[in-house]
Amino acid sequence: MGMNALVFNVLKEIGINPARFSLQWASAAEAPRFVKLITEFTGKIKELGPLGEAEGIAPDELQSKLEKGLAAVSSKKVRMVYGTTAKAIRKEGIFTPEYINTVIEEKLSKAIVGALSAEAEEEGTAAAPEKKGVPAKPLAEAKQTPKEKAAPQQTAAKAKPAPKKPSKTPGKKAEPALKKKTSAPKKATAPPKKASKKKK
């Protein structure tokens, strides 16, 4: 129920009709209920029409909005707030859809809006140099930390093979250096005892 409310709120914030999402439960013994849920939801989606067209959103903008929504749901802050809210709901012991939706909306609306605005700011900073005539960096590259940016250069440097040393004698190929095997020290063994001759 809580996840349902979370996705509803995210869809509402990014301008997509929340009725396009439905999370229902049906056990393996509830075949007629399952059929009914699927039939009703399919009919509802057909009424709404293709995604984006009914909302009046262009395909490119729709893709961008969906990516922002996914980033908002995946953000650490939203997940943390959702976790603490879910614990509070379990503690209260009230599991009606109305109560859960109200609590999730109250607790998570600020976190969702914050995550969406942070995503928009990051996109703005990544695209800002393009206005001045400098080509913008891709969003994935703009999000990289200095360590991540340096990592490909370091791996490239490691990949270079070491230069071969020229052989001293002309005409002969340099022999590869043999690795010395380090063996464990041998245990000192006592010399074999000589059979003593018995005097008769």
C-alpha cells in the first residue's frame, strides 16, 4: 500500500496521470479476482489513451519526466523517509488505504519535490556551458566524482606493456629471466645408522 502511494505521488508531481499505475494483490487461489483486476485495469488504460498523448506531453519531454521520476524514487533521501514512514505506519497498526495514502503524502511530498528539483538543477548545470558556446558534458559524465573521472586514465596507464630490454650480444635473442623458486628449507635428516656387528 505504501509503495502504491509513493508512486502515485511521484507520478502526480511529474505530470502523469496516477491512474496509469495500479498495485493490487491476488493469491494463487484467487484466479477470478486476478482476471477481474487485469480486465478492469486494461479497460482503464484504453480509456486514458497512449501515455503522454492524454497528458499533452511530447515524447522527448515524457522520457525526461520519467527519468526524473525514477531518479526521485531512487534517491537516498526519499528512500530513507519512506522507510521511517513505513515503520511508523506498522507501529500505528492502521492499514486502511486512505490512512496510508494520507501519511505517505504528508511525510514524503517534501522529499519527492526536493529530489525532483535537485535532478532539474543537476540537468541545468550540465547543460549551462552549451549556452556560452562550450559543448555540454553528458549528464552521466557531469555526475562523476574526480576519482571516477581519473579512473579510466589510470587503467589505461596500467594497460601499457613494459618496454623490452635490448639484448647485449648482437644476433642473439634476449632470454627470458627465469623466476627463482623459493622452496621451503629442507629438514635436517639424521645420517643412517650403521648396523653394529655383534661380537661372538
